[in-house]
Amino acid sequence: MKSKSLSRVIFKTLSYADIFDYPLEVEEVWQYLIEEKATQRQVSNCLKTLIAKKKVSKSSNFLFLPGREKIIVERERKKKLSKQKIKRAKFAAWVLALIPSVKLVGLTGALAMANSEKNDDIDFLIVTSSNLLWTTRFFATFILTILGLKRGRTAKRITDKICLNMFVDETALNFSDQNLFVAHEITQLKPLFEKGNTYKSFLSKNSWVFNFLPNWSSFGFKDNFKDQQPIINQDLLLKLIEKILRKLQLFYMYPHITTEKISDKILKFHPQDISFEVLSKYEKRVKSLETS
């Protein structure tokens, strides 16, 4: 890759991370390089040139845009705040793992990158056994509520509460929303519990992420997948339970539904979907690079 082209994608990568006040280490710049593939040496050499020309700043092994030194302190501060939250997340995942139909508990959002604020909640993505989406949600919600761990729909205090904001049936792992924001969310997800190689299957079904973050595949996730065929549960009693719990939960949900995505294969509950805002900011920064 030409140095000019590589310089541009490095700026794009740092600009995206800067939206979250998140400086990157050299390896992270390479790992999350946007839309272009390059070797670690190429990225490292280009960064050295950019630093020498003062187009990119470096301090304490972190790289960032000029004038943004303060985000180093922010990353370190949030990393410390995230430690206790991650312990709580692991405990909640251990509890959810007791539910037989839970195939994967993934930590998502800011906490997955140890970039969480003190008052933030904890976001989970849960993959369920086939045809047991609603049953799994019912028991997950019930158990975490009893333990006082779940974030309530109208709760004002959400600090360290578990937000069950996505449930996915194991037969519907491929995400339809395919953009840079979702690609980051998928690659940054931290599996806290899995069984049956569900995490690898999840990544395999979303291999489109490598169109946005091609270097991330170098971490060994792109190749050698064993694409599993989910076992379809045919038990009539379980099907009946699933049908009943689906109706009960939908009856409760309907008066409160706004932007949620609800189906028998995927449930998405995002109290605040920031994807549009983030991508808009990113596009503006990319346009400013093109005109500079």
C-alpha cells in the first residue's frame, strides 16, 4: 500500500476511535485499521513518519490526533472504573450460564473495551438455542431481576445493572445491519460464556466485518471455521412453553414498544442507539480529510 493511502486510513482509524475519547496503541491501530489491509510493519513505519511530521501524536505508548492528549487520561481512568464492572459482568454471565438454552453470553458496548463510565450499565448479547429465544429471555430476566442485577425498563439508577439488550437465536446469527459501527461492536464483543463453539459460529456468520476491519482477521478468527448446523429442538412441551412465554412477554411489551426490534429470531432492546450519531460524526471527519 502506498504511504499516502496508508496515512489516510490511519487518520480514519484514529478519528473513529477519537469519537469515543479512545487513544490507540500501535497494535490496535493495525488491528482496527479501517477498510484497508496492511502489515504491522507497514503501519508501524507509517506511524513513525506521521509522528515525526507531527501529524499524529504519541505519548505513553498511545497514539492520537494532535491536540487530544487529554484522552490518554480518560482511557486510563475508564480502564480502572471498568475493572469492577467486568467482575460483576462475569458473575452475571456465570448465573446465566445455568440456563440450559443459553449458548453464548457476550459483553458488548463500552465495557467490552474497558472504556466505561462510573454510572454506566453493563450490556449483554445472548445467543440462545434454536426456537427457545423467548423462553431464554424469560428465565434470564427473571433470575437477574430476583438477584437485583437487571436494569429495569424505567429505572433511574442503572449503575452496574445488566442490560439484556440483545437476544439472538442460534439459527439467525448473521446481522443484517452491516456497517462500520456494527463491525466494531462484533469484533469488540468479549465472550464471557459459550458452549458448542457458538462464538466462532457467530463470527463465521458475520465474516462481512472483515470488509470494514480486514486486519482483525489476522487474529485467527476468519479462517478455519467449522460452520455448525444447529440442532432444531422438536420437543412438543418446549415448543408449547416457548409459545406461551412469547405471548406473555409480548403482551407486557406492546404498550412500551418504540424502536425495539422484535421477532422470533432476534430481540434488540437499545435504550439509546448511538450508531447513527457515531457514523455521522465519522463521515464528517472523513470528508474533512478528503478536503484537507
